[in-house]
Amino acid sequence: MNLYRLLTRDTPLPLRWLILAALASSIATLGVLALVNLAAGNIEDSGEDKVDWITAGAFVLALGAYAAGEVFLLRRFASHVEAAIDAVRMTLIRQVRDLAPETLDKTGEGQLFESITQSTHAISQNSQYIAIAFRSALLVIVLMGYILYLSMMAFVLVTVTVLIAGFVYHKRGKAAMEAHIAAFGQDQRLFNRITDLLDGWKEVRMFQPRRAALKTAYDAAVNDAAESRIEVQNRGFEQYIFGQVAFYFLLGVVVFVAPSYTEMTSEDLSKISTAVLFIIAPIGLVIQSVAVLGASEAAAGRTLALSAQLKEQAAYPTPRPNLNYGLLDDFQEITFEGIEYEYPAAGEDRGFHLGPVSLSVKRGEILFISGGNGSGKSTLMRILTGLYTPHAGRIRVDNRQIGSANIREYRSLIASVLSDFHLFERLYGLDHVRPEEIGAQLRAFGLESVVRLEGDAFSSVQLSTGQRKRLALVVAILEDRPLIVLDEWAADQDPEFRKKFYRDILPMLRDQGKTIIAITHDDHYFDAGDRRVHLSEGTHARNGEGVM
Ligand SMILES: Nc1ncnc2c1ncn2[C@@H]1O[C@H](COP(=O)(O)OP(=O)(O)OP(=O)(O)O)[C@@H](O)[C@H]1O
């Protein structure tokens, strides 16, 4: 049901066409069967072995109708599924975009990535089984009708046998699925050990006891994974053999039991046996589809739940068009009053309370924020940039208070390089910047020998930590916003460039009218700022050596 809800949520299913195509394909299959029986009967009656061209022609037509119905059904369904999954992905991405950043941090990349990529991929890969199951179920009904037409007793025997065998097969399938899930878990553990080996190769090579312990853990994971896989394969083979035996048993029931309880000619018996031969494949497909669709159903359930959760947590409604982002551009002062933020305690974690913090920055000022590790500087930065919403206090731009109605407008004032910045390979949103300007910035930041501009993308972002930060600041400067916020930007720069940053780049940006708020530990350069605020254990801000 989740799968159906997901696939029809944004794009309606072309149900009428699908039913018609499935019906056409099922009736054509019945036609094939009836024509085979007819031809066999004709040969028996006339005793001639000449080709009956009319029946053969009808047979070819029925085959053509079957193929056409099948192709139409599967193609149409596949394109619907892809469109529906595309829509689901777009909705999730839009929801993530509208999510409050602190909620985004909490939800975690893993869950979002899983739903947006893997779950939707699993659904898209397996969803043709919906069409197959639907068509097969319809075909089973049509063929059972044919068997009923031939013999009531055969119908009852086939129905009872199929139901019992189907039930047992399904139960065994559940056990196989559990084995499959267990094997998946073992694969994950093996994957983690391999990641340890690959990502931690330096630490592994440099410490012998770690190397030995990791080898033991890796060997155990390999063994467990292999055993689980063998178990899965064995169960798969057993299922296959059970299916075959059940099928032969069904034939046996029809051939040995049915004639003992009812009047039946050998011609009827042969017709019923042929119908049983035809029915077995679609029954197998229905059962197989149910098993495969179980995984898609679970994936759809996870995706819908995540989507509902994201909807609930949506921080901001989709922005109204024509919002005027320029209103705050000519601000003179930004004030943060009594800002407080709480990371609640959870289990062993004692939690953290920031604030109350009050500070202000005037246009064209360089404001430094200093403080010990864990004093709350990065958290404060997330609030100052409008990414996190403070639990108490307010932000004002001149005399305008910032709230949910103008938070986007506020954020648009700020270019930032935060501690967990992401460097985009492409210059998204910077189409208006001239390549010469970008080249000049790359030279100013000593990057001209490692990065080039190729079209609208950088030639590489595989740089050293310090170079990546330089490139991120280049992009921030190119964004040309009035306020630049930096979180320990200079920490990874060499002494020479650090000096250049404090003595040349910051004053140059100030001269260009930029306002700068920067977290720094560089006490040698505290004088490069106009003022400094020192954060102590997150509980309060006090003035540093600067004027406040
Ligand atoms: N997402 C989070 N959930 C819970 N607690 C957090 C979270 N992020 C930070 N904290 C806690 O809040 C406190 C302040 O963290 P923050 O990163 O703001 O400090 P900081 O001054 O920037 O530290 P550093 O100088 O080491 O970067 C720390 O005790 C940290 O454990």
C-alpha cells in the first residue's frame, strides 16, 4: 500500500490503460492455450498430421496480441514509475531545502541520502514487478476460469493444491528473507571493516597491535559474511526445488486424482494438463513478485515516513515569489541581543547552553570572536548567519527585527566560510561574475598554479585543507555580499599567508565596505580587528581587548 501511495502521490496512475493491456495480454494467453488444445484435438479427430493454417494463423495472432499487450503494459508502467519516483525525489529535495539547518544536522545525511538515492533506486528497480504481479494474477484468474469450464473437480483440486503450496512457499520465503536481511547485516559489518582498512591505513600501518586486531576482526567478518551468503543461496535453491516439486505434484493431482472422482475423457485431461502447464509460470511470478515487492514496500514506507517527518519539521514555507531581497542591503548596524541556544542533554551527553550573548557589528567593521574549545563559537556563528534559530534573544538589522518572514532576506546579506563548509566544484549562482575577476582572485589567493576556471567550474577541488579554505573564501568574496562570516579561517594557513590574510586581505575587504565577523585564535593578530568579543564556556560574552 505504501508503494502504491508513493507511486500515485504526485502523478496519477494510468489505471484504465494498464488494466486494458493486462486484460489483452491475459486473454491472448488464454487464446494461445485454447488454440493449442484445439489443434491437438483436430489432429486427434481427423487423424491427419497436415498443418491447419487457419488455427496456426490464429495462434500467431494471439501470440502477437500477447506480446503487444505485455510490451505496452511494462513500458507504460515503467515510465510511470520513473516519473513518480522523480517527483518523489524532487519533493524530498525541496523538503530538505526548506528544512531548518539545525533539523538538517539532526536528521543526518545518512538517512536523507538513503531515502533520496538508495530507497528510490530500489523502488524504481523492482516496481515492474507490480505490473508483472498484476498481469500474472489476472492471467491466473482467466486460466482458472478455463479450468473450471473444463472440469469443476479439476478446478477444486488445483485451487486447493495451489493455495496450500503457495502458503508453504510464502512461509519458507519469509525465512529466506530473514536470512537475506541477516546476510545484509553481515555484509555491512564486512564493509565497515574494509572501510577501516582503507580509510585508516596510516593508523593501521603505524601500530602493530591495531593491525593484528583489525586483521582478526576482518577475518571474522569475512567468515560470517560468507556463511550468511551460503545460507541465503541454500535457501534460494531449496525454494526453487520446492516450487518445482509443487508444480509436478499439481500435475500429478490433476492426472491421478481428478479422473477417479469425475467423468473425464482423455482429451479433457490433456486440456486440463496443458492449462496447468500454462498457469504455473504466472503463479510463480505472483509469489516471487510478492517477495520482491516486500522490500520495495518497506523502502516506500521509509521514504513516506521521512517525507512526512520533513513536512512536519519544515521551517519555512516555500518563499513567495518577488520577495525583495535588497531591503536590508544598506544596513548600518546588526545587533544580537540576549542570544541563547540549547543543545539538550541526551544520555551521557550533558548538553550545552549558549548565552545569553549580546553583541553588535557596525557596517565596515572587523569583529573578531575568540574563546576556548567548546565555548560555543561555532554555534554562535550558525545563529549569527541565520542558520540556527536562537531559543531566546533577537537579531536586529538597524531597527528591523529578523524573524521567519525576513530570515531569507537576512541570510542573503551574508557570505560565509564556516567550519564544515562545502566547496562546490561549480560556481552555482555566480553566472554574472567575469572570468577575469575570478582569475584575479585565484592569483590574489595564491591558487593560480593549482586551480583553473573551466567553463563555470573549477578544474579541481582536490586541494590541501588550507587551499580549499582559500578557494572557499574566493567564492565567498565573489558572492559580493555586505557581510562576510569566517570560522577559524586562518587556522590552516601557512604563516606567510596567515599574515597576508590579517594584514592585507581583511583590510582590503573592509576598504571595499565589507563587514567581517571572524572567529580567531590568532592572538598575534587580534589588533587586525576593530573589536573582539571573547566567549567563555558559552554562558556569556565579555569584551575582549577591543572597544565594544
Ligand atoms: N549538534 C550538536 N548537538 C549537541 N551538542 C553540540 C552540537 N554541536 C556542538 N555541540 C556542543 O556544544 C558545545 C559548543 O560547541 P561549538 O562547536 O559551538 O564550540 P566551539 O567554541 O566552536 O569549539 P571549537 O573551538 O573546538 O571549534 C560543545 O560542548 C559541543 O559538544
